[in-house]
Amino acid sequence: MNHTSLPPDDRLNAFCQDSRAYLQGEDGGSLAGLTFAAKDIYDVKGHVTGGGNPDWKASQPAAEATAWAVEALVGAGATMVGKTHTDELTRGILGINAHYGTPLNPQAPGRVPGGSSSGSAAAVAGGLVDFALGSDTGGSVRIPASFCGLYGLRPTHGRISLEGMLLQAPSYDTVGWFARDPGLFARVGSVLLQTEIVPARPRRLVVAADAFEVADQGVRTALEPVVERLASLIGHSGRERLAPTSLSDWAAGQRVRASSEAWEVVKEWIDRMNPRMSFQVAESCLSGRSVTPEEVATALADRQEVMARMRTLLAGDTVVCLPTAPTLAPPRMQTMSERRPMTSRIVQLTCTAGTIGAPQINLPWAEAEGLPVGLSLIAAPGSDEMLIAFARQAAEILQIS
Amino acid sequence: MNHTSLPPDDRLNAFCQDSRAYLQGEDGGSLAGLTFAAKDIYDVKGHVTGGGNPDWKASQPAAEATAWAVEALVGAGATMVGKTHTDELTRGILGINAHYGTPLNPQAPGRVPGGSSSGSAAAVAGGLVDFALGSDTGGSVRIPASFCGLYGLRPTHGRISLEGMLLQAPSYDTVGWFARDPGLFARVGSVLLQTEIVPARPRRLVVAADAFEVADQGVRTALEPVVERLASLIGHSGRERLAPTSLSDWAAGQRVRASSEAWEVVKEWIDRMNPRMSFQVAESCLSGRSVTPEEVATALADRQEVMARMRTLLAGDTVVCLPTAPTLAPPRMQTMSERRPMTSRIVQLTCTAGTIGAPQINLPWAEAEGLPVGLSLIAAPGSDEMLIAFARQAAEILQIS
């Protein structure tokens, strides 16, 4: 079952050209005949997991086993045709990689694809594969799904095994996936969640007022009709602010928790190897190092408040809707200081699901200036199937392709 | 006069293999028949100056003119045979370069050559050239001279033109050079300082007690007989502490001043390019960014005190002697955390001359465990010729080869 081959013809720079990881799907499963790609943080037995950084790759042995998620998909019949680019060590939200280049966004020429699951999103959006595995720690599936116009899920934390994955911050890391079609998205979800995706729907929709305020006017205008149609489909709806103070406070707390944990994961390797990294990624690692234990303690206490607030809000099969990203996919060529304010707005929208470990799905149902605009639904932890089933059903009812 | 050729055969990884900068010496000068190399921060017309970082190199045009120091040497008859490796953007004191590799130290196998003028020191120590240009901002000539057993000078700040050089922190940057032989060292100095090196000697020797305390016992023991012979040669001598509190305070102040200035030099390029750097160099850049204006103001005020103290001490043709480096050349393979305490001890010994802009010469006159140990002399600003002349004379009198 384990063969090697050249990566697919790749006009999008989505695939790792130095990896020949290829796994023929097993016969007769629910995903038979489908092809997929996996972000180069998933182990494939006999291959070195690159993680988007050449010095990481050079310092790792070949994997002794294949990651659980990859095994599950291959076992269900899907064929893995290659590994895809990631932001360095999954640190990044735009899809930029200084070593391997930034994959093209086939839905938004001249724009970034989003990251860190950049190559997986580009490969699916460009039709190079049927679906792809990404991962989401701080938005790394949701943001590229939004920028590339794809269905993408950050599942409930802990729902899908992280076994055989390069971790960033295990308390927040999740397996995620992309597809162009909500039916196929659900079929893949069924395999990864090891459950059937039966029809289900939320009972109430809460429009996250403060999250919409973070977004550009163009994004808000594009999403308005989608939100209205969803509200009428669900029946009960309302507008509420998520954060008692500000989403930027929630984002700051999540940064403290995740970045300090992420530093613990890499610090020994960094100390030993003095690896080459893009300046921005080194800066990101060091920001985790500079966090004090007192700051972590405060941020962990704050987390409890976010969890309590969201538990109340999401009770009774409620879903919260918000823009997945505050902007359209930004231009590929920007300075670090141009990117910084936008990145911190993104985190204000991605932090909530990460903080509470809840599932969040991107619905690629809007556009502005001809570019994809994603709407997100967050549901209570454990409601992954409901989100996926509702996306499938709503797409059909609302006649979204 | 401007030809290109392959870099010299290079068993030491001293030379930039991607540069063919070669300048035939002019006929009949004082350096006729000699060969030299220049650290890859010196411009050579028509060639891109690499600065030890591939992303820097890729973002620069070819130089429109040759650096003043290179022109002066070629004009005096010496032939430049190639460019040599440097720590990235001259940031580093050990000679380690994550992109191009660390040059070998021919005098200390398995040890680093010192840096940032690593390739120049290695090339001279290995006999690949007669002499070589380096630069010294925080010790980048003095430390490799000590580790590789060479004569090396950090001149008075401002004595030798920086024109056509990649700068690190212009208030502290200096042109420096290496040679194996004190006579040749003086001949090169005569060209670079544009003066004759006539016999001259100090009138008093001060042994810097606190500087010796920073050094390993082995280094102190190795230097003791050299200091005694120098003291008897000079006649008048004494022991004094340089710093009223601690050399680590002086080092901290110099770090604040130089690193904040160095950040200003690179910040726009970094913002635009998000370049790849080794983690340690990125960390070094960011430490400059984190300095506050208040810290700079305090450190600049402190500098005045160091200058006043050293002005008193160096008056009347006094020289201060101290170990150039606190240790033997350290092993090539160390973790970042193993290197850090040693690097900060080095800065305690290199900071004084940098802070006051004074000349400091490394005299390669001792060894321990078969490895080079350098003694330094610091003289008052403007006393470059005296240091060079005295080194030449003392080597003869003391019968040091």
C-alpha cells in the first residue's frame, strides 16, 4: 500500500516537491476513488515530515508510522497523492513560507491563500485533489478556507486523534480538512469523526455583533444576505456581543496561552539547532518565550470566563455566526508591518473556538470583488456532526452549489 | 584591474564560493606580490556584497564602487583573491553561519574560528592569503584573531574610512585586518592608516585586573609570562580595575547602544523582506528592537563615564593589557544555551575599546592546550601606529616569531 511517486503536477506550488509520500487508498471504502493531500505535518511511514522548515526536516528521522488521520482516510479508500506546503512549523495565518514560497490562491490571484494549511487549501481550491488534510491551532484551517472559498472545519478539540502529527500547541491543535463540496466534506468528516453525519440542525442563531465589527465593511456587506437566509432557515435568531469587554482581550489571552505552550514544544530543538527561520516566525517563537508564568496563569483563569460565557451562549443547540476572516485574502506582497495589524484582527475572529475547544465551520457562501468571503458557525463542543450536516442541508436548501 | 576568477582552493570553508571578486594588485606598491582576502561586507565594484545572509545578497544590487579599504590595498600592490565568510550581517562573535557553514579554525581543529570576520581569520591562519580584511564592531576582529592566533587590530573609531562597507552599527563599526607576522601586519597598517609605522612604544602598562578575572584560569596562566615580559620591557607597570562597578555593567551598556543602533540599520529591510536568518541572529536583531529610548539615553550617559575613566587611565602613552577572549576557542558543536554565557563573558572583554573608540591589538603570543591565546593592548584613541609599532618591536625583542 505504501508506494512513492512524484508529487502531482503543481501549477499552484501547493505540493512539497521534495516529498514522494503516496498512499494508495484501500479497496471499497466510503471514499474509494477520491484523492487527497496532507499538510506536511502529518507523518507518512518511511518519509520525513518537513513541517515547512528545511532545518526541521533535516533534523528529523523518517516517520516510523503513518499519522492516524491519514491512515483512517486511506483505510476508507482515499488515495493520498502528496504532501502540501505549510507555514513554517504551522506558525502563520497567511500561507507565507520564506523557504518554499507561498502557494497560489486559485480563487484570488495575487492574494495569499491563507495558512498555515496553505498548500492543502490551494490544492483543493484548484481542483488538484478532492479534499485535503490541514490542521488548525489558531485558525490554520478556517482562514485558508475563507480565503480560498472552501468548506473547512476546526473540530472539537480532542475529537480527532493528533497521533503522528507535528504539534504546535497541543492544548489547541486540531486535525481539520477542506473540500469544495458540502456532501464530500461530510463524507470525509464521517471517516475522521468515526460517526455517521445524519441530518441535524441548530435551533437558534446568534449573530456575533462584536465579531462583525472587527470585519471590513465589504466583508460585512457580503455576508449580510447569507446571515439573513440562515436566520430565516433556522427560525430563531438574535444579535449579541460575544466578549463582555472586547474580542481583542480574548485574542490577547489566547496568544499568551498558545504561544507560551508553543515555545515549550520547540525550545529544545531551537536551542540545539539554531535553525534558520523567516524573521517573522523567529519573532513568533520568541514572543512565546517572553511570556511570564504569571501571564500564563492570568490567561488560563481568563479562559474559564470565556468558556463560561460561550457555554451559556451555545446552550440549546445554538450556533454563533461570525465572519471567518475580517478581510478578503490580502495581497501576496506586503511588508511585515503592513501584515501585523491585519493578523491581529484575524486572531480576534479565530480565538473564540480555539479558546473553548469548540467546532467552527467555514461556509464559502459569499464573495466580494469576485473574491471568496467565508461565514463561520461555531457550535458547542461535540457538535461537529451537527455543523457538518447543517452545512450540507443548508447549502441544498439555499441552493448554494 | 577588475577581473573575475574562481575563489581559491579552500579546505577551510573560508571563502564565499558564490563570489568571484578578484582584484589584481597594482604594480610596484609597498604590498606588491602579497595576496589578501576581504570579508564579504566590503563592496567590490560589479559584485554583490553578500553579508553572510543569502536573502540579504538576493535583495542587493551589484556594488557600483569598490570599498575604500579594498581600493587602498589594491592600489598599494596587493591582490585580492576572494571574499570571505562572515557571521550573518556581522552579527556573531564565534564565526558560526547557519547558511554557509562555519569556517574551520586551522589552529584549533574542532573549535570555532571566532567571528564575525571568520573566513578572513581562517584564511590567514591557514596560509591561504598573506593578510585579510575584517571588521570589528563588538569584537569581530579581536576575537577571531585570538582564537586563530593572529595579529589583529580594531583601530581607533573613524581612523579608516567605512566607505563601501556593509554597516552594523556605524558608531562602533571599524575596518580591521589580520596577519600572521607583525612586520607584514605593520606594512598593511601603514597603507590602511595612511601613515608610516615608525618605532614607538608605550610608557606604562596597566594590567586590567577585572578583565583577567573574567577569563578562565587556563587563559590567565597562559598569559601571565607574556604580561611579565611586557611589563619589564615597558618598565612602568601596575594593576588596576577598569570598571568602578563591574565590566558586566560596561558590557550591558555597550549592548544597549550598539544593538539599538544596529536595529535601526536593518529594520526597514527586515520589514520589507521578512528574511531567513538563523534563530540566534533574529534574536539578536530583536534584542535591539526591544531597547527603549530611555535605556539608550541612560547608556549614552554611562558611556561618558567609561570614556572619562579610560581617558585618565590611558593618559601619558599608557596601554592597558587584558585577555582578548576569556576562553580558548570553543567547540564547534554547542547549543545556543551553552554558548550564551560564554558570549556574554566575551563582551565584557571587548566592550571597552568599542565604547571609547580606542584601538586594541591582539598579540598572538601565548597558548594553552596547544591552542592560541591572545593578549590585548588597548591604547588611547589615535595611538594605532604606536600599538602596531610596539607589537612589531616587542615580538622581535621577546623573540616571538
